[in-house]
Amino acid sequence: MPIHEKSLIRPENLITNDDLVIDGVDVSGHWSTFIKTRVISDYNEGLQDEIASLPGGEYIHRCFQCGSCTNTCSVNAMNPDFNPRHWIYLIRLGMEEELLRDKDIIWQCISCNKCTSICPRDVIPEGVMKATSHWLELKGHTPKSNSTIFDEVFTEQILETGKIEESRTIRQFFARTKQSLFQNWLIEMVKRMIWRLPVGMLMSLGLANFIRPRTKNWSGSRDAMNDYLKSQNEKHRKSLKLDDLDITNIIKQAQADLPSGEPSSK
């Protein structure tokens, strides 16, 4: 049985009779195993197009299920449930409900790019995993990961000043992820910097915490980047139908807040 089909047989869908005799023949146990009828209640025929509209997912249509990505995957070697081939298969069939069963591990891709280097069809599986993780966040199926939050902090600082000030990036990232700033590795790094770096460099690093250095004539580049990011955000929202999803959620919440027995307008 192909790996992707076998993965669709969930243990909870198996029915086994511990004590069953048919025409005098004992068929108890695995001899009488049946599979419950599967009903796909959340089929999304546009799922592949949604993933393909996000950065990294553009070439998902090229996949012909050879399995090279999963066979070389560093994460799969540690956790067999991490299966890029299977998820690409689900995406291409529009089986969104099945895909969401693994939403808590899809984001664990470590970007080793082994899958991308060996893929015979240039699907760029690593990019597909990143696009799928982004899709999960945009659709509200999973909260923002720490890596996404770090990317936001990094991008905001670039857009604001045209430069990166590492200490401010670290502080803002820890604040948004509700982590303590006094971490052992960070304290040790600061100690070594004080011990080894020249006084002049330490003073410039300290001043950067109070006086934000800016790139000269940055406003034009900043505006152009903001316009591009805005257009990309609008493109993603349209392709994923996020505006329609927001309206649907508002209606559902309003209906849930109605007093018991009060009819809702249709």
C-alpha cells in the first residue's frame, strides 16, 4: 500500500471485534478488522492554489510523489510522523481536514535543504513546508511561531531605520515572546564582550541603545518597501480568502452571543 494511502488509515477508524464467530469460524481480533467509512467534511479544492500563492510554495504542482524529500529529511529521521511527501499529497488533493491533524509538527522543518537538493522535480519541498506553516498561521490554525515573531521584529527595525541594532532586536523579541531578558547565554555573552571588546566599541554599542542610527535618505526606500509589503499582504489575503473568513467568524461569534431561543437573521 502506498505510504500516503496508508497514512490516511487512522487508528481511531479501525474496528476490531475481540470475540466474533462467523459460521463456526473464530475470526476474533485482527481477522475481523474493519475500517470505518471516511467522510471528508472539510474539502478545500483551492488548497494547492493557496499554498502556491505563498513564498516557497510556487512549485508544489511539480511533485510526482517519489518520496525523496521524506527519505532525506533530517526531522523525519527523528520523528517518522514528519512527512513532507504525505503533506504535499494532502495539499494537492485539497484534504485540508487531514492536513490540520498534523498542524503541530509541520512547522518543525529545520531548513537543512536536503530535500530541496535531492528533489528531481525542483519542487523545493523546504519552501513548501515554510509556505504551509505560514498558511497555518494566516488561517488562524496555529499561533505565530517564535521564528515568525523574530522576522516581524527584524523587518520592522529595517523599515524604521534602514539598519539593524542587535540589542534592540533581542529586547523586542524577548518582550513579544514573553521571555526573560536575563538568560544565561545572554549574560555570558555580555560578560565576554565587556572583557574582550575595545572600550570605544563598547561605548558605540551602548549609545546605539539610546540613539537609533539611521541610514541617510532612507525614507524613499522605506516607502517603496512598505508599498511592496502592503501589496503582498493584500495578495495573500485575497488568495487565501482571509477577508471572507473574517466576516464568517464575526457572524458565527454574533450568533453564538445571541440569547438562547432567539432566532438569528439569515
